[in-house]
Amino acid sequence: MADTYDLNLRHLRMLAIIAENGSLSAAAKAASISQPALTQALAKLESAFGTALFDRTTAGVVPTTSGRRVLQRVDRALKSFALACRRFARTAPVSQFENYLTMAHVRGLMALAEAGSFLRAADEAGVSVPSLHRAVRDLEKLSGTVLVERRGRGVGLTRAGLKLARGFTIAVTELGAAIEETTDGGGRLSIGAMALSRSQLLPATLAELLLERPHIRVDVVEGSFLELVELLRAGKIDILIGALRDAPGRDLTQEPLFTDRLTIIGRAEHPLAGHFADFEQLADYSWIVARRASGLLDRWQQMFDRTGKPRPEAPIQCGSVALIRGLLLRTDFLTLLSTDQVRSEIEAGTLVRIESAVPDTMRTIGAITRRDWFPTKLQEAFMVALRRTGREAMPG
């Protein structure tokens, strides 16, 4: 598979010119280059994408089926690059920043954002340290903005540098998706998984998808909503799965899959097991709660606040269901969880649902994506499997 950073931005800009003009000679004239040079540029792109992008006919050239898909993604990528340039062009004209931007500049900034030093960034990018220095310094000159600052023994990106790198990340993700869709291979998925999705929903979905597409590669990133949503916005993960939010942000879209029931869980030998507990009895025991700024923590707090009762002691905040299970089995702690997250323990009789005066809390589980997301065929297949799994998870 071709490396995304081997693509030439100037060549990519020519694809739209070729499609618009309908012939190589007319496109070469519009681009102010020779027809042989344009033909050679197109051949390099078709080699990189592993497919013919245009059908040659006596009347001219027209995009192939896969070529139309590539053109869409390239257009989206170039618009992302242009948007990033427009936001950060300070001393030079925006058009100059866009036209002189190269993938070497992009790779240098993104490698430095990840590595935190020129030496490590050069090693990860597969280039020399001087060439990486030159790429980043050239980018600072083009943008008229300071992008890198010294931090102790290393370096880091300034706020402007981080924002520019994020704009580049979206564009590079689009180009990578274009290559994956047109070259041989199973393709890749990057999924952000919040707590509930890890126990039943995501495993069942991936198991189904892997039966149909055994050669795909899947990267599952676990974390809280606040940790994962920024990766989603930056294009580093494709889909975020878990409890939906009341106000996720106008740049995001949410798709409900099913409604989940949260209930109080304790060990089978808990003093409240087998009894109907009131709020005072529940408050007599310590609780394990979700981490700060999470929807689950909000629901636990509201559960007691609505009654006017003081909240119980909650000395442990934890996002790991495995750790919560281990603590519940060994102590008289209580927690608020979905029964799906501890289904095996409930079926084995080691954990139980604590009946109480507290009504079960409902929450909607679903998928969160960027509003401008243009899914690959593999990502579309994943969403089809996810919806099917979600329907099967619905009660009744």
C-alpha cells in the first residue's frame, strides 16, 4: 500500500482540473503545465491509489467509478488543508501558503506533534533531523506563525501549532482512506470505546464483521467521552461508541442504537442483597462511581440529589469495569452499572442487582461521529453490523 505522505499535493490538485476540463490537453492548459507532465503526474497518482482514476475515450477522459470516490476524498482533503492554511496565514497571502504547502511540511509537523522532539520525530517519520527541521521552519515562514516552542529538554507545538496539526490530521485521514479503498487489502477501522460498549456491543459487532471481512485491521481505543471525543474530532478515531450526550457539540452527530438500564449492583453476600433497600440504607455503604465529567457520574449524583438526601461516601472513582467487578466481589461497596457489564457475574451468582427505592436509570447507547464524516465502505459495513447488534440488544 502506498504511503499517504508520498502523495504530491500539487498532483492531487490537478485531479479536479482534469475532471472539470474532460481532457488532458485542456487540463494541462488550465494548469499551465505541459501535457506530458500532467500525464506523468496522473500516472503516479493512479499507481499510488492502485486503480485507474479516469477512463480514456476518444471524446476525452471521465472519472472511473473508483476515481469518483477518490476525487471526493481528495476534494475533502484539499479543503481541510485549505481551511487550516486560511486560519493560520499571518504574513503571507493565503494562496501562497496553500500553493507552497507540501506533504513534507505536513509530515514534519504531525511527527513533531506526536514525538515531542526533533530526533524522535525524524526517526518515526523516516527522514533526517535536518530535513525535518527545515520542513517545520519552512512551515513557520509560510504561515507567519510560531508553531514550535522549547519545553525543557524537548520541544512542543504551540497552541497554533496544535490547531494546524489537527487540521492536517483530518486531511491526511481522508487521503489514507482513499488509498485504502482503492488498493488491495481489508482496510482499517479505528473505534473509540466507552465503558458499556466494551462488554457486549462492540465484541458482538466486530465478531460479525470479521466473519465477513477477515483481513481487516481494527484499532480499539478505550477511554472516557472527554478523552475520546477530541480524538474523534481530530480524525484519529472514526466512530465513538457508548452513552450518548445531551449536547455533544454541533460538529458531531449521534445515532441511537438502544436504551440501556442502569441499576445498583453489589456482591451476592452483600447485607442488602435479597432485601428492598431505602435511601438511608444505600447511603450506609461506600460506593464506587464513574470518573469525573462522565454521564454515569452525573446520573449517580442526580439519583440522590433528586431525593434531597445527602450523597453516600464514594471514595473510589473508576472507569475500569474489570476493577469495579474485582472490588465488588471483595467488599460491601455498591455501584451503578448496566447489568450487561456484569452479566457473567450475575449469571454465575457472584454479583446481584440490589432492589431498592431508587428507580432504574435509563440511558441511550449509540454511535457518535463527526457531522462531516464521509465513511469508507468498510466503515459503512461496520455501521450496518453495529445497528444490527444494537437492535438485538434492545429489550423485548
